[in-house]
Amino acid sequence: MIDLRSDTVTRPTPGMLAAMTAAPVGDDVYGEDPTVNELERRTAALFGLEAGLFVPSGTMANQIAVRVHCRPQDEALLETTSHIRLWEAGGAAALSGVTLTPIDSPTRDGRLGASDFAGRVSPDDMHSVRTRLVCLEVTHNRGGGTVLSPDAIGDISRWARQHNLAMHLDGARVWNAIVKTGVPADVWGRMFDTVNVCFSKGLGTPVGSMLLGPRDLIAQARRIRKLFGGAMRQVGFLAAACLYALDHHIERLAEDHENAQVIAKAVEEVPGFTLAPRTVETNLVWFEVDARHGNAKAVAERLKAKGVLVAPLGAHVVRVVTHLDVSREQCQKAAGAIRALAG
């Protein structure tokens, strides 16, 4: 099977496995795992921030960030189809008593501008939630792997500061944005108070994400990680995989972007398939299927019969993701399977 459902389906490379088995470890709850400590130090420095906290998942990193910045009855502003709102099981409300207020992307690709936030701060009275946080997502998953430009983020950040709001980046796939734009990690990091980066999306590790930010906020985040059940012990074996990925798997993301173009071109050639958005920027290809193909699940089943796994993520929406474990040749074969659906 050529598995294009997600960039989370990868398995450790031989080099990564060797690094994992050779890692010195200790008890991270006591702060004694040297490999975790090195990963936290190095990742924070990469993004120009003071400290980092290693956590099991991007969802946990995002939810800890919400809890750090907000209190019950507070409000976070974010794009309607953002991961924090759609795919984190209502965590902001359930874990922190925080309201998520969605803002529709005018371009329908997850992008927002400062003007989209105008008038969104709730009034300062006891009948309203208290607006405290702005969350942005780069790259934007449901937006089609799109990249919100640093200039746009800068405009939003200035608006947020004018209203005393904190800024959080869900940068699960910010690695793809770094490679796509050539804008270094520290430029992205310094535009936000906190940043979530995932090592298991794009970089090919089996598990792991990190929340980055100022030392005082990360110290608070460490307490919340314990509350949420995310404190781990000899986790240096996993941190070693992340360190290996930082050294070997970032620049190669350009290959994933190129392979996504191979898939996108095939999708465009099938009547009844429509790229959504029309331009594929990174490693995510989203497309809509019309009635002649039945529905997204039917398309996924036909492709599975041809040896290709894709993700039906809506009644008529399919996602294809290129990643470390699929080669150009495999993507070309997958493209051929997609073109075969034209008949």
C-alpha cells in the first residue's frame, strides 16, 4: 500500500532508530533526562525563544498553551477550520473553560488578515467572555497546507498587542512553511508568545511535540503538562528521534512539496475532482469530489483497491499527504491510480 493518509504514518528510519537506541536517558519528571533537556534547549534556540517543553502530542501542546494564556470565561480568537477548534475534541472548553470564537477565512484557505479581527474583542462587561488570545495555524491543515505570510502575521500581532492579547502559533507543520518560504525558524518564533511544533508531522518521528515560549510561561506549562497527564519518564529515547530529525529531515521536506505537485496535477486531470484550495503550496492536497464519483468514501475505497490509501475527511472531501515514507516513484504510481478514476 502507498499510504498517503497523513504525514503521521511514517516509521523511524534506520538512522533514527540507531540514534534512539544510543540515547542517554534519565527521569524527565525530575529534569534528569539529558536528551530531552538538549532537545528542549536546541529547539527553543532554533525558534529564538527562551525555553521548551517536550510533550506527547501537538494537541497537548496547543491545549497547554490555551491554559497558560487563558482562564475560565476567557476567549480565544482563531480561524474557523483551525485544528484547535476542529480536531482537539473540544479541549479548550473541557479542560480550561475557554470559549473558541471562530473567524471565517475570506479566502477559504485558512488565511486571515488583521482586518478580519477588527471588532472581534468582546466588550469589557460581566455579560461577555474576556478576549485573551489569538491562535494562528501555519501551515494550515484544513486550509490545504497554506502558509500565512510573516507580513500578515506581523499585522495581526500588532493588532493583538494593541488589545493586550497573547499570540499562539499552532506550528505543527511550521517546518513545511520554513522550507517553502526560506524564512528561518526564529523569525516565525519571535512573532508569538508561544509556539507548538510537532516532530511527528513531516519530520518522521514516532511521537513528540514541543511548546516553546518564555521561561516563566514554560514553567507554568510544565505544571499544566502534569495536570493533563503528559509528564513522562525515560523519554529521551523519543527525544533522540526528534534531534535526529532536526539534523536530517527538515530540508528534505522540499521533496514532499514536489511530490504533492505530482498528486495535484493528477487530481486536476480527473473530471469531477476539484482542488480545494486550487493552489497546492506544501505537502497537503485537498480536493472535492462531485456526485459522479459518489462521495469521498467511495473514492477512497476505489483508490485502496488500486493500492493507494487516502483520507476521506468529509462527505465529498479527500486529503492526500506526501511524506518521508513515500518516494517520487510511489507518488507517480498514486497519481496514475487517481487518473484512472477519470473513466
